[in-house]
Amino acid sequence: MPILKVIIPAYNEADSIAKVIHDIPKTVNEIIVVNNNSTDATEVNAKQAGATVLTESRKGYGYACLKGMAYVSKQEIKPDIVVFLDGDYSDFPEELTKIVQPIIEDNIDFVIGARVKRLREPGSMTQPQIFGNGLATFLMRIMFGSNFTDLGPFRAIKYQKLLALKMEDKTYGWTVEMQLKALKQKLSYIEIPVSYRNRIGVSKVSGTLNGAIMAGIKILGWIFKYSFK
């Protein structure tokens, strides 16, 4: 069996993080929760649920993901596959098995869990999220010929391919940066439809006007940056 590591960025997810950890399949070798400057019991609850907990004091989704990657890079035995998953329980962690299946069975490099409408709980994605996803994937389709339909955070990638992407975004642009660099490096990729439900707690991005605007600016910035490379 391949070695699987899960990285979960978490900012004030005390009410949900244990549920996420408990629902992750036992085939995963290590669950890494990156406590991203939380002011609640996220760290304690994640540790009690059995996760490795790291601390990243600089707030930002990308900062947290990079912290998790830095930790993995120092381990003697490296993973074959890294899975990224949110800590708010909006994804169904048990679906990790079908997310990694194309990598294990078909040698695909990169898999996105696509939050398709028929599997989404009503209200689980805000209108700014739906519009932003649609615009970003439309632009990637016409500029780069991609087949992406979502910027879903539930995703899996071969570890060595992840390293080759040289990820750098510190905040909202992490997901789109990964997809753009995967396209540029001609990684094989596929989308797998996943279920999606209303998150526990309030979103720090789509749940605020400022967060939604900043995320939109960052995502479009990455797309246009790469269109001129």
C-alpha cells in the first residue's frame, strides 16, 4: 500500500476538527493538522483525536499548507501521496478513498474532489463561491485548455509531483496555484465528484465580504499571471 499523509489547515475549527479526523480512513499513515493561529480549542481537540498538530502563527491557508509540507519534507520516510482536506467538516473525509484511487490504480498525478451540484447540500456553497469557481475554471479552460470545473480544497497529489510544483502562495490563491502549475507542468489529472455539506461554524473566506473579494482577487491574479508566462 502507498504511504498516505493528510494535511489539514485549521483556523478556529474546534467544533469540527475531531469529526474530520475520526472520519478519515484508517489507510492513512498520518494526519497532520496545522493550527493556523486559532484562538479556540482546535489544537487540543486535534491532538486528542490522534492527529499530529503543527503550529503556524502566520494566518493564511497557504502558510498552513506550506507548514505541513515542510514538516513532511523532514521525515525520513516520505509519503507517496499527499491529501489536502479542510477542517470544517464540509467535505466527507471518508471519500478520501475514491480521491486517491485514480493515483493508486491508474497512475494519475493529481486528483481534485469536484463539488458537483447534485452532491452539494443546499447552501453549502455561497453564491460568491459558485461564481468565483465558475469564472476561474472558465478562464483556465479558455486560456490553458483545462478540464477543471472546481477549485475544491479536497485533493490528492503524488508527493514528488507536489514538490516539483514549488508551491508559494501564502493565502487564498493556494488551490488555483496548484491547478495552474499542474497544467503548466503537464501533470495528468482528473476530477472525482464528491459530496459537500454545510460547514460547521462560519467560513473565514466565503462567509465574509472582504474574504470573498480578497480570494477572488488572488485567484484571478494567479490566472492572469500564468497567462503571460
